[in-house]
Amino acid sequence: MAFTGSAVCNSFKTEVLQGIHNFSSSGGNAFKIALYTNSATLTKSSTVYVVGGEVASGGGYTTAGNALTSVTPALSTDTACCDFADTNWTSATITARGALIYNSDATPDNEQAVCVLDFGGDKTCTGGTFTIQFPNADASDAILRLA
């Protein structure tokens, strides 16, 4: 099995403390989300964006995925939360098992992995809109939380 659950990538955890990732909506890094089939090998040990197992281009999907619109991190109680605007692929014919959020312009290296999303099974869209809906940016639900 290619996906073993959703996880924040281990490399990201140390890179945050090194100041590599900036989630600010104004002047921050560019983040993307790429979709993958069950043939991808993505885990918490993933360190960079990879093309192996990515959903094929065409059918409304382009290699490397969609750019994400970052919402400047904020506190929810005592937890720092990061959120992105929902993203979608229109006129799409896609089957995806999961996704990778990655920093597409971090230095020193580009395309550094942030987190792996396991959809828990194949999600299919045929000739419609494939949407990734991010959870509320709060201490219990945010896609990225630092407590």
C-alpha cells in the first residue's frame, strides 16, 4: 500500500525551525498541492515533491498540481494554525488516493515536502470539479498546527 496515513513530513518539522518555510499570505513562500494515485510512495519520511505516482496530466490535471493560496497563520487558543483556501480542478477526470503539499520556492532547495494527505481510498471525479476542501483553521482541525 502506497499511503499509510496523513502526516506532517519529518523534514518539514526541522525546516520550520530553520526558517525555511514562510506561510505569510503577503511575501511568503509559494505552496502547491499535487495529487497522487495509489502507486505513489509518500510517507512522513518524504522530503520533496516527486513525480512518481502522480496523477497523469490531462483530464483537468497538470503535473505539479495547483498553487495554494495561503492564509497568514494565526493563533487559536495557544495553537498556531496554518490554512489554505480550498482548491479545485475543473472539468476534471481524476482518480487520486492522496496528495502532497510542498513549498515550491523555498531555499536552499525547491519543492520541499510539507505534509502528506491520505484520502483513505481512491477519490474519483469524472468530467466535474475535483475539490480539496481544507478544514477550519483552529486548534483542533487546522491542516497544520503547532501547539
